[in-house]
Amino acid sequence: MRTAAARQARLTKPTGSLGRLEDLSIRLAGMTGRLDPPLERAVVFTLAADHGVAAEGVSAYPREVTPQMVLNFLRGGAAINVIAREVGARVVVADMGVDADLPAHPELRELKIRRGTGSITRGPAMTEAEATRAIDAGRQLVAGEDPDIVLTGDMGIGNTTASAALICALTGLDPRLVVGRGTGVDDEGLRRKQAAVARALEVNDAAIRRGPLATLAAVGGLEIAGLVGLILQAAETRRPVIIDGFISGAAALTAAAMDGGAPDYMIASHRSHELGHAMVLERLGLQPLLDLDLRLGEGTGAALALPLVRAAVRLLNEMATFDEAGVSDRA
Amino acid sequence: MRTAAARQARLTKPTGSLGRLEDLSIRLAGMTGRLDPPLERAVVFTLAADHGVAAEGVSAYPREVTPQMVLNFLRGGAAINVIAREVGARVVVADMGVDADLPAHPELRELKIRRGTGSITRGPAMTEAEATRAIDAGRQLVAGEDPDIVLTGDMGIGNTTASAALICALTGLDPRLVVGRGTGVDDEGLRRKQAAVARALEVNDAAIRRGPLATLAAVGGLEIAGLVGLILQAAETRRPVIIDGFISGAAALTAAAMDGGAPDYMIASHRSHELGHAMVLERLGLQPLLDLDLRLGEGTGAALALPLVRAAVRLLNEMATFDEAGVSDRA
């Protein structure tokens, strides 16, 4: 990081004029131990699962949309496919716990832990053993694909409710500050969602006191646990990981609670429109690169941020220094 | 725009969940008259010129940096070259009025109107005839390159001072609200810069009252006038134009004063760290895509925004609709 910072100061531009891209290039050097980490093999991991709480009127969309969207990902018709093609990233879709039988497909990783979680308003979403298996499956995904840079993504009707509950449980924040409209529920739906999160925190209070793994199992989700695994594995193997939006933020917060060094490897892609997301980023000490009012998930924010991350590294390595270019440095 | 908005509503995502990229795709349809405007041939026009006011201690860098940086652009070692390579854009460098003899180079457009402007603190920067020739040269650049999308860029020691004066003259804003640190002047330099702008507004008061062309000639710059031409030509030929930072913002404001329809074709790339830039964007009715504390110019912000613009168009055209994908729309 020292070497990167010293080089930034010699490049042909006023010091600091590339703003947050300068800090980013220095952080990437710290993450990877290299000034010029390769970022060619970028993989968006879009993890899908269902949520028991979806039956309680917390989403604007019916539950069958989860498997329908998985098929859409596999056909290349979803937003994440289009953006990944534009920015030069690959999409890997994993079924972590969709409540449907999905057809075999060469691009689908079949890692179903169980068919959806139990409703967090009535008890734990899953057992701690299941949460551990989901985390491990996420770790194996990274190990198997061996990407230069990891991008997180999610799909699961009901998962903003689980993510809000997880964020409240880990931070102590009031549900009214964290629960947003997700896919676009109306006022009545928002009240149901807030009530569901408050109830989930009450019902699972004992588990939440036991620490991050029990909390994840109690109020999280199978794709969220998989994302925790992705992030922990990225950090352990010194790979940068671009964190998508609200759901990925909940996973990032959980990963940080399990491994205090994990945030060093995180790059926040965007500030989601979803309520409470800004507070998550603040807790993680991360500043997002984009602020486009996105609230789609799938990894779309992470993929849109990838060109900025690649540009930051190229700028550090390919720009001429004042000496090389014969440009006068200061008056 | 109606057709684009209707299609956005049928794509497989919650309405509005792609945030500002949805509005952008609709605006681009309005600009070009197409849902799928080609954006392949993207050209960053980096226009360079010198400023008489640079002799008055308003910049952290000496005046010879302008020609030195032009050579750096031609060798591919500047930030704009690196970013353009990453995002797939071409850089066209034009000498609009550098106060030095530059060597012939196949990638340099030699359009020198004069060797630098006169100091705006003592009189007009240039004559109206010179300003008109610079605007016309900017128009010809676009016509000659025939790009799908225009990106604006600048280089010129002293040009944040001229841009601040131009912005104050066009908006009536107080110099203390508009003048920033540019390449990084200290407190003393900032006071000199504010005083220079205040003096320029006083000295050129009669010209400023005559309208945007006389104002541009009085307190602007040769590269700024060239940028005005780029923008006017882009708007007239229905090409989108990505506006870089503070200097390009001053040119955009001038173009808007000359042609009230021009802002319809403008895409604001980023909110510059430079003071007063946010006010310029507000006057133009534009919301920037990036907020990265950039303050370099050259077209770097515009080029960094290009992948977002391309992604917005691809999303509108390549995403599956709910019907096509067999995804349930709402509960």
C-alpha cells in the first residue's frame, strides 16, 4: 500500500485528482499484495433461495418468481446477464435453496441445502448446521471458479425482509430504520414487513444473543449464508470482493462479525435505494462507488462498479510519471 | 421516449429498480429517436489551450504543463488515455490555443486559434470573432469524427479560473460560491483566484451584459469555446454528449444559453470535487452518474461514465420481458 501510494503521488495529475479511484488502487494493492493485480477473471455469483417469510405478504411478487428468475438468469435475459456481458464478467448461478425442482443446466450450480427457509417470524430460518453448510458451499464456489475478483449477487423473493432482520439483529438498529420497500411493497406491505422483522427479532432473541452464526441461522437465508461464505473465502485467499446492494450488505456485515479482517477485502459498489443500506456501509467503513438509486440485486450494482475498479488499477500502473513524461510537477 | 418507458415497465425487474439507468435509457431514446442507439464509436475530445490569467498565480502548476500534457496525451500516458483504453473509447486531442509550437502528430488536430487568451482580469480573453472560430472548430471536430456519442474533455493551466468566471457571469452567482482549488492551490492561491474572477467580472461587465457569445469571448477560453461547439453540434445532430467536470460544465452552461434545447442531449458524468459544479448541474437540470471526488478533467469523468451509459441502452434492449421469460409480474 505504501508503494502504491508513493506511485500515485508521482503520476501525471494533481495529487488526489482521481479522487476515490486513488484510494481504491491503494486498497487493492493491500488486498492482493500487488500493484497490478489481475482483474480479468471477474465472476458474479448470483445465489438464489426461497424464504418462508415470503408467505406473509412482505413482497410485491409471488414466491414462484425465485425459480422463474433462475431460469431467466440461465437463458441470459436478466439484468445481471446484460450488465455482465457489457462489462466483461461471467455469471455463475447457484441454487442454494430454491423451493422448486430446477432442471439440470451446465451453468447452474446445484447446491440446494433445503427447499427454502422456515419463516423467521415463527422460529429459526434454518439450523446452524444448515447455515454452516451454506457458508461452506459459498466458499467452495469461489475455490472452484478461482476468479481474480468476486462479485456478489442474490435472488430470493422475501430476502430484503430476512436481510433487514439480520442487519437489525447484528447492529441493534430499530426495524423502522432498516426495513424498506424491497421490490416495491405499498404502505400496508411495508407495515407487514416491519412487523415481521420485529416479530422475528423477538422470536429468535435467544439465538441472536449467541453470535453471528446463530443469528444468521435464525433470521438469515440460504443465499445470504452462501454470500457470507463467498466473502470469507475471498478475504482468506486475498481476493477483492465487490459487494452488491442491501442483501449482500447484510451478508457482508455477517462476514465482518465472523472475521474482523474481512472488510479489508470488500469494495462497496453502490448505495442502494433500500432503507438502512447506508448504515450498513457505514458500519463496514465502506464508501460506495455508485449512487444510482439501484434496488434490484442479482449482482447488478457490483457488475456496474467493475469497470471503475479495473480503471483504478490500470491508472496506477499505466499512467506516466512526471519524470517519464517530462511534465513539470508544481510551480 | 414513450415506447422506451413502456418497454422498461415490461422488463423482468421491479419497476424503477434500475434507478437512474432507466431514466437514462428513456432520455437516450429521446435524443436519438431509437431504442437501441449505437454507442460503439465513442470519442473523447480533449481540447487544450492556454490562459493569460495563468500568469497571475491562480494555478498550482506552471503554464508549460499545458503543452507537456498534450504530448503526454499523444504518447498515451495520461489518465484519459488509460481510462479510454479500459472503456473502449478513442481520444482525439486538439490544440485550440496552446501557447507553444507543438510537433505534428497524426493524433493531434491542429486548430490553434491563437497562442493563449489574454488575461480576463485586464480585458476580454479573445475577440468574439475568435470565439466564433473556436466554436466552429469544435463543431467541425464532431462532424469530422462522426462519433455515435461525444465525450468532452479539457486541458489548460488556468482553466478552472476562466470556467469559474464564465459560470459566475452566466448565472450571477458570487465568485466565493464558485471558485475552488482547481489543481490544488493553497489558501493564498484561492484568494488570488477569487480576486481574479471578481476583477474579470468587473472589467468585462459590458461584454457580459451582451449575452453568451460576448461573455464566452470575454471571460472564457479557447478550449472552452471549442467544447461549446462540440456540444452544440452534438445536440443539433441528435448525438448524446457526456459532459465531463467543471470546465465542461461551464461550456455546457454556455451552450445551453445559446441553444435552450442543448441540455436535452447532455449526460452529466460526475459531480466534481470543484466548488460550484453542483450548482452548474442543477441549472442544467442534470443529475450526475458518478460521485467519486474527481477533479482532473481531460474527459476522465466522462469516460468513466461511458460503461453506465452503454449498460443503460443494453438493458433496455437485451433484457427479457415478463412475458418472454414466463416470470410472474406482481402478486
